[in-house]
Amino acid sequence: MKSIYDIQQFLKKYGTIIYVGDRLADLELMEEELQEMYNSQLIETGEFQNAIMLLRHEIQLEKEKNNKKTGE
């Protein structure tokens, strides 16, 4: 997985579609869903680690973007 889109497609294979309308909330829900899938042993460690790393990076970028908007 190389992008958030790839993670969305991966989750879709398992019947999970996440869209709340708030990008940060969407990313956090995806992270929670992946954590549940990993804990249930539905996904491999490598897939989990890669997806979580991508999501946490995007979450950090989104938080920084939101902070800049509120700080203006």
C-alpha cells in the first residue's frame, strides 16, 4: 500500500467503507478499523504496519494543516 486510496481499497475488500465527510475523522476511523482487523488476525503484520504508518503520516499532515487554518 502506497496511498490512502490503496488503504481504502484494501478495507473495501473486507466490506468496510469509511466516509464521514471529515478527512481527519475518516483517517482515524480507518486506523481503528485496521487495528481491529489486525487484532482479529485478519491481516498480516506487514500489511498492518505499512497501512498504519501511512495513516499516521496523513493524520499528522492533516492536523498540521488544520492548525495553520485556525492560527491564521
